[in-house]
Amino acid sequence: MTHFREAFAKRIGQRLVDSRALHRASVENIADFWDEIWDVTGVVGDKGERRLVHEGEMIDAE
């Protein structure tokens, strides 16, 4: 988790000191978060051409 947090922090140019900061940044930078998940964890598959199709549509979902 520390490795991912540091890699994600570098990608978005922020200092993420703990899991709470990581969570906040992941919500504020959704596309970058998932892009980093793919890159750091080695997800097997095809990212496709689009990073995030409907950004912001699920934020208020209940």
C-alpha cells in the first residue's frame, strides 16, 4: 500500500502522508487513481482508449 500511495502521489503531484490522504486524493483524482491501479498492480487486460467514461456521475449515488 505504501508503494502504491507513493506512486500515486508522484503521479498527481501531491504529498499523501497516510491512507486517509490517499482516499481523499483518489476521490478527487478518480481517473488518475484507476490509471495508477492498472500500472502499479499489473492488472491483466486492456485499458482501452478512454481513461474514465462518465466521470462524476456516481459521486452522489446511494
